[in-house]
Amino acid sequence: MVRNGNVPFADSRNGVAGWFGGGCNDGFPRVVAHCGYNLKVPALVTGLAPEDAELQNIIVAGWKSFASTIDITEFVWKNRWRPDRILACAREAHYNHPEVFYLARGVKLEQILRPDGTLIKAALTGLTYSLTMPEYLVCKSKLDAAVVEAMSIISGVANEEEKALRLHDYLVNVCDCDVTVKNDTVYSTRARTAYSALVRRKAVCEGYAMAYRLLLNAAGIVSDVSIDRNDKHIWNYVKVHGRWYHVDVTWDDPVCAGPVQRRRRISRRHFLMSDRKARMTGHKCWDVRGLPPANDERYDEKYS
């Protein structure tokens, strides 16, 4: 729908809806949809439709080249996607590619339309980066070294459960909860990346989740992220021996649990949880975007 040169969009993951737009110098209306999140390669991704994979590949290629604008005109012409679906796909690309840790701001979708509503151009714009290319290469080498170190603890291990457990314990050991930013209202990028968790060794829940997914990718274990519907918390959704489970590394870290828990050993209470146990441990609402439910309860008592 076009109204006064604007189209509605809703980012269901942010719970935001609104009208954005305005005129442009060529006389055609410019439509701008804002997606206000921090975007965070290859990941083990399940269930992506071919067109979703195509757009994510375009976006990630732009990130890797440090592009400030990513042209998606041809893709939008071919697939006729609305702004909300494009922005949702960009957000999914962030969670599917945790090695891309250097994006500094959110992204805007800009579309230039003819008066009859047909598309002239579509692009993701406003992309900025927290590092220059030379700085990125230095940081990437540090992140790669951290992943190699983590992989050394699963050398010779074939069992997926044991791999996932060792990587869980490794991350809890090396990373501390960054209490200086976890209650910030400003969406800080620093503590929300795999780099922060594995190299800086301080992170909030998103940093833990992105780091764990990066390690699971390297170990050949399929995973995703599970997100609180109110965007208050994020943890991992992990496929072990063909079944899906919740894993919350953040809540298993004694530093994140507070001074009483800090004196005790590493917790595994939130490792390989069923949906039922996840709810019992305080995970009330989540979004796994069409993945199968975590119905298997075989580990609920084992890791308690």
C-alpha cells in the first residue's frame, strides 16, 4: 500500500511499527523503513527458504566488503518482498553470522518508487562499522585464535552432547557477565558480540549466545538463537542427536547469577533444556521462528 509516498512496516521482532518516508530530488517518493537493531561467516543454518538464503548472502557480502549501502533492487523486483520481510531477513542474517562482529549501527531500507507505486531502486543504507578494515583483520585474527583454543578442548570428541557441554563450560570459564552495560537503555554493540565474549572476555546475554553459536558452528553442531518476545533476553537453541534443546550459557555463569552463586561451581542447570524445563527456569516467552519444539526431556534431570 502506498499512502503519501510512504509504506507501512512492522518489525515484529522489535515490536515497532510506523510510517517513514519523504520526498527525494528526482521527484519520486522515497520510502524509508528503519530497523533499529545492531547487526552483528558461514553458519550452520537450517530451514532457510532459497530466497531467504539468497538475500542473506547478498547482505553478508556487503558487510564483508564494508559497504555503506547494499543494493537489493534486483532481489526485490524478482521476489516482490515487502519492507517488513526484508528487514526481518536482515535481522536473521545477523544471528546467522556471528563472525561479523564489527557493525556499529542499525540499518535502513530505502525504496524509490514511481508515482504508480512501481519500484525504481531498493537498498539497505546507513551501514556503519566500528572498525576499519586493517583493525578488523587484527581483531579477526584474535577471534580466530580464540576459536582454535576452544576447539582444542573437543579434539577427538565425537559425541555431540559432550562437544556442546565442553564448549558450554569453556565459555562460562573464559567470559564474565559485563554488568557495566547489561542494564543500559542504549543498545551498546561492545558487549553483544562473539568477539567481546571470546576475546574481550566480557559480554551480556547476546554476546554469550553469539559466541556459543560461533563455537558450535566450528564444532559442526547445528544451532540457532532463542529470543525473549519482549527482547529482554537471548539464549541458544541447539540440535543434539537430532533433537532441539535450549541452552542458556549466560544464566549458567556464576558471575551473572550474582554473589551467592558466584561462590559455587559452574552451573549446568540451563544446558539441553526441554521447553518444559526452560519455562520452569524462568524462560517464559521465546521465538525460535518455526523451528521444531524442544519436546525431549531426557536431559532435564541429568543437568539440574
